[in-house]
Amino acid sequence: MPEKRILLVEDDEDVGELLAVALADAGYQVDVATTAAESWARLAAQGYSLVIADWRLPDGDGSVIADGAADLGAQTFIMSGYLPELPNDRREGHRCIPKPIRLDAFIAAVEGAIGAPTTQG
């Protein structure tokens, strides 16, 4: 598993691009999926240090993706603008991040979960 590789699952392409660029600028390797189906395919093909899943996806539940990623050994975040509606049993074992989030707080949360990226040289 590549060190500090992140799967970002976000169906809003603009939000996904913004978060992916912020993560890449911070030195992380990032793959983006916009659907649950794409997320499962990426998880089957690649190991991840961290999976950040939007809760409400057009074709599924991001908390189920987070559960699957945790079973594979990844740290997991569930993000949503609707966190108060997320049932407590779907939160278990995952860090929850409310949207919108400041980019500095987002990067700090990622670093807190998996550490800072290592420099290559």
C-alpha cells in the first residue's frame, strides 16, 4: 500500500476537485471517486491509508463504503452537510467531518489521522 494514499469519495465534482487539490498540494497521493460503484472498484484495486467518504451518494451510502475501507485497514472519515441525520450506528468507528469545512481544518484532520506525507527525494 503506498504510504499516505487517500481515496476521496465526493459526488459534487467541484467540492471533490477542491479537496483533492488541497490534499495533493499538502503532499498526499489522492484518488477521487464520484459514486459508490467507482469507490468499490478503487478499493478492490488499490490500498489506501485513508478513505474520506461523503455520506449521501447518488448510488449508495458513504458510511457503508467507510465500513468496507475500515475492514481493509484504512482510516476512515465520513463527511456530510447532514451529519445530525446520520444514525449513531453508522458513525461507529469513523471520524465524522461536517461540510462545509475550512481547508486548513480538513488538512489538519487528515494529518491527525495518517500523519504528514513523507518527503520524496
